[in-house]
Amino acid sequence: MHCETRSHHGRGSHHCGCGQDHHGGSCGCGCGGGFGRRFLTKEEKIAELQEYLENLQKEAQAVQEHIAKLQEK
């Protein structure tokens, strides 16, 4: 499995082959964690922030849909 550590706004995040995002720790899948990079290139940081923004936008859409569904009742 492939593992790496990333930083989201100063918080460590463990990504491994199990598909989970484990902020500040390991998933316990036995991947071992290994070496984690502390610094990202400018391009990597931009890509990470774009992914973060996309996830926020999807979450906002889901909240809006949930509110609309609750208001129907």
C-alpha cells in the first residue's frame, strides 16, 4: 500500500491505500505509515487546496439538499 502524510492548514493528514483520510494519525491498516513529507511544492499545494475547495463545495451542496428535504415535511 502507498502512504503519505500531507498537511491541510497545519494539520497532519495520513493517506494510505485503505482509502481513508486519517488526520494526525494512522488508520491501523498495517501500512506502517513510513516517511512523511513535511513540505509540498507550490503545484502540490495548489492541487491540494483545489481538492479541498471542491470537497467544501460538495459538502455545501449536500447541506442545501438536506435543508430542502427537511423543509418539505
